[in-house]
Amino acid sequence: MPNPYDDDLSTLQGLNFIQESDSAKHLLAYGVRALRTAAFIETTRDPIMTMLSIGVEKMLKLGLGLNHIAESRTWLPLNVLKNEYRHNIVKMETLLREAIRDNVGRATNRYWVDEALAAVENDPVWLPLVAALNRYGQEGRFYYLDALAENPQREESPQVFWDAAERIALENEPELEALFHRMIADYSLSDEFYRRLNERMADSLQRYWDLVAMAGVQGVLGDRGSGWDHDFKNVGRQIIGD
């Protein structure tokens, strides 16, 4: 099968890319859905952070890989993935956003990329949420297991990072903060409050996913990225009844 893109990836690499892309989008979609519909965040935070930390990491590596192809025709070197990026979501998110900003001139229609980029960069919740997923993905998922083995981690637990992101959401969303204060006086409003808080967190994740997809569709991530991102948002059914 001839390579339809202007790069040096083999047919097998192309198939592997599709498999990894499917994994990333399914993790992101299910994680965002779980967050939006979580009735009790205390019992769902770990599953949600597991799906989202892995899904976001995969998305970032795919995006950075596409950018590398656009510049050098080849996939990211293994030593970069393993030694420089590892599981550092904070670092990779910064690098991918910078790559999109620096290469926005490649866009077929720059307006849409600029709009998506501004939506992310004006979102005060996004970076604290990235920090929470980074903390969980790097080693925080074993926070209590390490403590059990009397080898406590030096950084605070992932929950502390997640709570910090939620506080930022409250501080920057007057309606949500007002609902919080009403809930303190009337706890029957708790379900509505936590639903809207979770939705606000999910909105930040969706914005970044939308940015990466838009950058791809518009050609910012190169020729292969233009074809990829139409599929990257096409998740399909995950729940009966969808």
C-alpha cells in the first residue's frame, strides 16, 4: 500500500499510529464522559484520573509526533519519548501548545486555530488540571501504596492537585461560586453543584482536545495530521443507547 502522505513512515508505522490514536480518543472520550456524569467524585476520581492521564499523555505524544513528522518526515526518536518526555504531561502540553502557536501559519484557515488556542490559553482551570493529571500519571497513582511501604512520596497527593484545580474553577466562575455558597446553606443542592463543577472540569479537557483536533484538521500538524484529526474526534458508541 503506497504512503498517501508526504512523509517517511512505513505502512506498519501508519497502522500503529491509527491504533494509538484510537486508544487515545477512546480513553479521552470515556474519561470526559465519566467526569461529566460522576455522581460521587470520591468514588470515581481514581478511574477518571487513570483514563484521562493516559489519554492526555497519548494525545500529546501523537500531536508532538505529527509535528516532528511535519518538520523532519520521521516519527519522534525513541530516546526523546523515553528520556525527555517520559510521562511528563506538563512538559509535553507546553511543547505541543507552543508548536501549534509557532506553526499556526500553516493553517488553511488560521482564524479557527487562533480561536481554539485562545480558548485554552484563557482557561484558568486548564493548567491546574494538567498539573493534577501529571501528578497522577507520573507517580501519584501509587501515592498510598508507597506510604504503605513506609516510603512516602515527597509531593502531595494527586487529590490535593485535583482539589486545587477545583478551587480555581470556583474562583473564576461566579455562578458556580454562588451555587457553592447556596449549597452550604441548603445541602439538597449538592448534586447540582458537583455536577456543574465536574462539567466545568470536563470543559477544560474538551477545549484542549478540540484545539489539537482543529490544529490537525487545519494543517498545523502537517499533512498526516490533516487526515488524522477528522478521525480523532470521531469516537463512536461507548455506551448502549448512545
